[in-house]
Amino acid sequence: MLLKLLPLLSTTLFYALYYLISTFKFDVQILTASIPYDYLLQLGVAYVLYALSKRVWIFLVIHGLLMGLLYVGNAVKISFFGGPIMPDDVFALQSLLLILDGWRFFAAAIPLAAIASLLLFNFSMRHWSAYLASLAIILLGITVVYKPATLLEPLDGYFGNSVWDQRSNYVWRGATLYTLLESARHFAAIEVIPDADTAQNAADKLLTAARINALPAAPIPTALPVGNAASLTVATFPPVPPKPFTPRNIHIVLLESFWDPDPLKKAKFKPYPLSPEFRELWKSGDYSHALSPVFGGFTANSEFEVLCGFPTVKDAVKFERQLLNDVPCLPHILAEKGYRTIASHPNVPVFWNRVNAYKRMGFQTYWSLQDFVQDDMNREFMSDSSLYRQVLDKISGSIEAKQPMLDYIVTYFGHWNYPLSESRPDKISSPSKIEEVSAYANTVYYKSRELMAFINEMRKRDPDGIIMVFGDHLPFLGENFAGYVESGVLTANRSDFTPTMFKTYVSTPMLIIDGKRGALKVGSLPLYQVPKLLLDLLNFNEPSIMDYTAPLPNPRVRPLPGLHFNIMADGTVELCKEPPYSEACQLSARWLENISVVSNDLFMGRQFTRPKYTPEKPPELVSSAAVIPQAIAGAK
């Protein structure tokens, strides 16, 4: 009898322990009203696990580890990234383990390995209750995979569901129900591969919008004589012949966690961390910013956008499972034009599936960690100065031979938790109590100066080349955005962000140096619209997949998982969370729906919308009368 009460006792003990850890260590607290059913569901899990166990003590170990993963694991991810564990995180697990070292690696790996091995070792079907438990697991699994709506519709109807605010979903439902429902939602929302008609219809809408947006503004009509509608004449613009394609080297540098810490006023840095030389150059570009798709991690999504010209909209790594085809991304297009396309990143080559992803995007060469001499390391992270120097040595022959190239560099130094070598002593002090604030400030001190040394050297060697540098995402500065909260830059809970905070949350410094012309002033530019800009600088006149994501006439649209925001012409930020939408949000939401259809076709589907790379005929002369409001065109 006492043994039959063991799952009740273990559930009660572990629930209380992990709830306290989650609340007081990570400031993540399941709502009091949600505790009863969350506890009862976890009790059900305990009895199923108990029924399938041979030995009592192993059951206790497995139950403790499993509950720890659900309650403490979710709290850790929320405190780091603002949201709980999602089903797609399972596919990112390998990469997560690759970046952890020391006790952090063992803290993540041992529980997972222990749960898997002990489940197999302790599995038993010796009692009728085991068959009943197995039946329950099978029925639930079939429902989650094949009939997820059976669970989602009634439970979402009762609890509600916020697509953009997963933290609230977690605290409203508790760890067990949250995990069950998001697993079901994962299968319900599997990407739909469009058929030819659906894909082409979406593509036509996007290209039509792009053509309209590209038209010159309508001139003021003139009338002879006044009031005579028949004499209404409209000025037309003579066709401008396109400039010929002009190959120039493109150097793209993705800067790990690169951000200007100036907004952290309470940190009171002494001296100011960012290189004065960089800041002066950045100022000449009017302090342009990249709008990244991610915060604190998932660098590969920023890479995907800046190389392929399509936004990422889900809380999953695009390189892992949603880049299945060979696609004419920027490297592929330039390789077709005779470019040498090179990617350099001093990390293990399989991280974020980069070996396959880079190949599918068109890179001919990928230099990873084993291709560099590890002569200047900050713990496991190669310094930027060493990376730049070695890449320059490798590509110097192509520069001298005037071989056009796409030189794409992904830095690794600057990764959390911001270690420095003995050759890089701390230079920045701060009274902030959040340790990441000072650590990051010292990291960006060196990172910005090593970057400027590279830019100066590259401009000397390749004065006509295009140099683009940008931060992939904001740095992690303590649990629940602590470093940002300290200075009022962000709030501790993403659900309390203002529209401007959402923009800040994804804005990193960006410089685009157009050869001898200097830095371009591009404002706040979503990363997925960078490839089109780079091709325009080369006078590339053929159709490309980047034409689909040409900017809308007014807002710049930055999608994030579950929401998007628009930056209007006057600089205001309009947040588009959930319907009913404003008129501008309706427009951008429909645009994003068409983008999603074409994206699924290109990167995972049959590629019905893939452009054919033949020179495009010069566009027919378009009269501005086509876009004059009817009220004017039909004047009496």
C-alpha cells in the first residue's frame, strides 16, 4: 500500500522543490490557479511511469530528472531567452550541447542521458497496470500526432492561446499541459508545401506589389484648357536603360552578439566601450541598424536572412529542418556570375547544420575551425583579430588577381559568457551588479577595435569592395533581461514590451560601406532585405528570389515568432500582435502570408516560384496615369 502512494509522495516533493527553484532562482512562477490541474496531470505522469518501472529507486530518479527538465529547464530557457522550451528545440539540442563547456555541458547532458538510459533499463511489462499505462501512452501519442485539434480546440478555448507570448502560455497552463499542447501544436502547424497554383498566386501578388512600389511618383497632371477633361495630359518618364552588371567584391561580417551598450545608462561605463573610430564611421552611415529575427541566440536565422533574403518567422533554426533544397540565395547568384563564394566560421563545421546549409545556398568553400590556426583564443572562441588575419591571408590571392568574390565571415568571439584571454585584460569598469554587463562591455571593447583594424585593412586592399558588418543579435545580459531592465531599456517580461522596446529588442549596429562612396544611410533595415540591396549595388538586373521581399511602400516589416511590427515612414513603430489588425497591420500580415507560401515552395517544396536566370526584357514604358487616383483621371 505504501508503495502505491510513492508516486503521490514523489510528485508532491518534486513539485514543491522545483516550484521554489523556478520562483526564487529564475523569477518564473506558474499561476496559483493553474497549480491544481498542473499537479494532477504530473501525478498522472508519475503513475504511468511507476507502472512501467521495475525498481522503485530508479523510478524516483527518472521522475525527479523528468520533472526537473520540465520545471527548471523551462524556467532557465525563459530567463535566458524570454520563452519556454518549444518542440523545435529538440532539433537544436545537438548544437546546444556543442556550445556548452565544463559544468554547463554536464548539467545539460547528464540528465538527458540519464533519463533515456534509465527508462530503457527500468522498463517492465510485468503487471496489468503496465499494459494500461502503455495503452494510455499510445492513444495520447496518436492523438497528438494525427488528431492534434482534438486537444487544441477545447483546451485553447478554455485557457486561451497567445501565439506571440509563450511565457504567458506556460505560466497560465503549467509545465505539463503546456508541453502537451505545444507538442500537439507542433504537429498541427507543420509547414504546408504549396502546390503550383497556390505558390504562383502568392508569387504574382508579391511581384505585382513590388512593381507598383517601384514606379516613380505620379507627376502633377496638366490640362489645356483648364476644365477640359479631354485635354488632360500626363507627363511620362522616358525609360532609363539599366546599368550593366558591375562585379565587385562583397565582404560580409556577421559579428557575434555585437551591440552598442550606450543605452545602458545605469551601467556608467568607464571608459565608453565602443571604439571611437567605429562610432565615427557608423555615424557617417547615420547609425544604421539591422533588424534581426532573434534575440540572444539562434545566429543561423540571422545568417539565413542576410544570405537568402527571406524572413524567418518561427522559433526554430531555419538551417536545421527548413532548408531542404538547393536555392538561388546570394552565394548561388554570385557564383553563377563567376564569383568565388567563401564562408568562414571558426566553429565545428556541423554546428547548426552549416555544412549542408552553406552548400545548399551556393557557397563553394567553407572554412571552419580545423581550417584555422588556433593561435589566439579566448577560451574556445577564436579572437576576431586572428580570424580576420587568417581570412585575409587566404583570400589575398583572389583580391590581387581581381577575382570577384563573396567573402562571408561569421565571428565567434563575443559569445556568451564573454571570456577574455590573458592578452585582453579588462579595460571597462561598471558599478552594475549584473556580471554580464561588465563582461560584455569588455568584450565589445576589443571586438569593435579589432573590427576597425579589419575594415581599415580591407578598404586599403580592396578600395572598391562592398563591406557589410552587422550584429547577429543582442547580447544576453543576465536572466530575464536583467542588464537591460536595470537601465529601463527593456522590461523583465516580454509581454510588457512597448512597440519601441520590440524594435530595440532586435536592433543591432549595421554598416554597409559602398567602396569609395563610404557608408550608406539605410536606417533600420530588416536583415532579409539586405541581399537585394547588395545586388542593386552591383547593378544586378536579372530576376531573383529577393524580388519577392522587396519593401512595401511605407512600412518596413519585421516578423518575429507569433507577431510582427511595422516601422512607418515617420519612424513610429506599430506592433501587430493579434487580430483585429489596423489597416497597416492587415496589409503587412497579408504580405507575410504570401511570403510564407513562396518561402515554403522555394526552400522545402517543388520550387515552382524559382526564377530563371535569363536577362529580363526592359520594362515597358508605364504611364503615371496608371497610378493617378481615379478622381483626378476622370476629372470633368
